[in-house]
Amino acid sequence: MKLKILIAGLLIGGLFCACQKSQQNKPPNIIFFLADDLGWADVGYNGSQFYETPNIDQLAKEGMVFTNAYATHPRCVPSRYSIITGKYPARAQMPGPGEGKLNVRPGDEGKLKADEQTIASALKEAGYATFFAGKWHLATSGTLPQDVGFDVNIAGGHAGSPISYFYPYNEGPQKGKKAPIEGLEDGAEGQYLTDHLTDKTIGWLKQHNDEQPEQPFFAFVSHYAVHEPLHGKPEHVEKFRNKLATMTYEGDAFIGEGTGTTKMHQDDPEYAALIYSMDESLGRILKTVEEMGETENTVLIFFSDNGGLSNRGFNPRRVATSNHPLRAGKGHLYEGGIREAMIVKWPGKILAGSQSDHIVTGTDFFPTILNIAGRELLPQAHRDGASFNEQLYGDAQEGSDRAIFWHSPVSRPHATGDINCSAIRLGNYKLIDFYDEKRVELYDLSTDLEEKNDLSTELPGVKQKLYFKLKYWRDSTGAYMAE
């Protein structure tokens, strides 16, 4: 009898050890959590006093915060293109000559092309299960998520925003102008979009864990929040209306910027409610990963596609937020339009509560994720990306002589008050070339994050060096220059 018990114990122990060994050999799961239009200053850990982001703030305590993280463009589509492909949008003339023109078929100009390799296709080839939920906004014919490497696509289509955040989402005052959001047809009347996407994501994570626990997954959670329309859940809106009543603000509510004005106060309860629900989504997803027993083997990357909507042009639109102390916001190449909140968490691999000043831009996620997955890099795919893998583990010294670039050739003076320009950052210096106006501005971001002190006349050598680097990059990428 004792011998049978001993044998049974050895068998169970052997199976347990084999299971542990299998889990240890499994490549890490990767979750890319992308917010839409979330400003750098919209999160608690970056100083917001009005908005509440407890889960994002906790993530910052448990992971590595990147203090110099940038989108490659101050608007949605070009920025997302870079994340997915590892290439600057200027290479694809994005935005380009068809933007806003009536003779171009909607969805077929300035979007992802079918022959481009994506991070999803690369990971799928490496044996990952791949999942997408939320806003895509990159589709031409044949380039929806399921066409470019994602096994599952929930809600990813042509639209950049819903008509409403409450089900049925694309019906309302503009009924008929937008197609239904595919994959969310099972919604209940009034169901909140952010919650619905989170439910779908959690459902897929649990199903995958039950059916194929040995297969690593890549989940790209791309919320429509916090993009317009500013529709928050009523209970959250009420919470922030009450909070706003207790707050006071100093200075002007708006100041002049470009061809319009910039909002200076974070004081919109609807927008605060949008952020709060997005933050709840992050918390629910992390809790699900914990319940699955996958926390230690899951990397989570938190990012946003561009700066917060703080600017309006001559159209007196409602704007969402203030990016102060950063200058301007969405649509502009000042820091408020491109600097992003970014956190990477991987328990046991990345030091909790750590910080990196390394300069990162949207092209860099593709090669870094391949490094994390233990896969070979594909330089012809992510040709503009540089892996920050070494920074994650503290194995590299901070600082770099690498330049990063932006090009914004289709201005929207009516909407966000911006004008055509390009920019370069090299080290601490950033130069913006307003080429239509034949003038440049130069800032030292180490001492002037608010971009108030233009050094272009004081440092002609630095100005010339950065200008010629920028011009060469613009020429070599074939960047579109609006006529």
C-alpha cells in the first residue's frame, strides 16, 4: 500500500514538474494596451489632479515608466501605422495627397497596404495566438486586422470613432453615416463600449487559456476611448461633476496657439469619466491574467496613439483636456501632441517602480516585442524601429545619439489650429521646421519641457545640424509635401 502511494506521489510530482517546466519554456504572453487621444498629463502618475487612473498608476509602480516616449505623429492613423509596421508614416506618405479630397474613395488613401508585414503576422508566424479588439482605423480593402496577422478581430474596422459610446454605438443623430461595429452585435441596449470591448477581451483570454494554455498569446487591446464623442457612464460623470465643484483653477481657460486656442484646465467631467472607464478596463484585464496564473509570464505595454485633444482652430469646438505643462496637443508637433504616457510591466524581469529616460517612439515597439518573444528581428519590416529591449532590463546606459523624426504635412487649422511642419529630436534638442513659413524653432527639452524659449537664434550651429538632418530624412523617406 505504501509503495503504491509512493509511486502515485512520484507520478503526480513528475507531472507537476513537467507542467512547470513547460510553462517556464513557454515564450511570454504580450498585451499591448492602447488608449486613443490620451494626453501625457491625463494620468495620475504624471500629475493630474482631476482625472483618476488608479490602475494605470499602480501599473507605473509595478513596471517601468518611460519618460521620453513619443508617438510618431500627432494624429491617429499615421501613429497607429508605425506601431503596427515599425515604419515612419512619412514612408507611406501618410497623411498624404488624398487626405480630405472628395475624389479619393474613403478608406483607400493613406492606410495600411496589404503587402506590409505587421507585428501580428510576425508573431503569428512565431507560433503566437493573435487577438485584436477595438479601434483599427488602418483599413484599405483587404487590410483589416484578420487580413494582416490577427487570428481574431473584434470591432476593428474603418471608423476612427463611434457615434455613441452606448449600444448600438453607430446609431444616433448621424444614423446611417457609419456601419455597425462588427463583433459587437450582441450588445445590450445602452451597454458601454469600453466595457463591451473589455468583456470580449477577457472572454477570449479565458477561452484561450482553457483550450491552449501552452500557446503564448499576443493581445492588442485598442480602445476607442478616450477619443470623441465625450460620452461617459452617468455614474462616473456624476462622480467627477461633484469633484469639479470642489476644485479651483488659476489663469486663463484658453490661450492662443497656432491658428487657434489651447485649453489650459482639466475640467470636463465627461472626459474624466471616459478616462476612468478606460482605466477600469486595464484593471479588469490585469485581474483576469492573474486569475489565469499568467501574471509572471505576461508582458503588458501601455501607450497612447497621440496627445490629448486640447486645441481648436477657428471652429469653436468642444475640446477634451489640457496637456499643460506640455505645449499644445493633438495635431501639433509640440510636446503636447506627441509625448505619451508609457509603461512596460513584466514581473520578475523588469524592475518594479523603475524609470527610463531612453527616447522611444512608435516604430520601436515592433522590434522590441520580437526581442521579448525571443524571435529574430526583421529589419526590412520594422526598418525605422530600434529595440529598447536592453533598457527594459537595465542592461544599457541611458542616452542615445539616435535622432527621431515627425512629419505633419496636412494641417487642420479649422479643427485643431495646427500648421504644416516637420520635427526632429536629437539628444535634448528638438527642432520644428514650419517649412511653409520658412522658419524654425529650437528647444532644449532638458530645461524647457514647456517649449517656451526658442533657441534658434542663440544656437545657430545646433539649429543648422538638426535642420539638415531633418531635411535629409524627409527627402530620403519620400515624405509628402503638400502643395
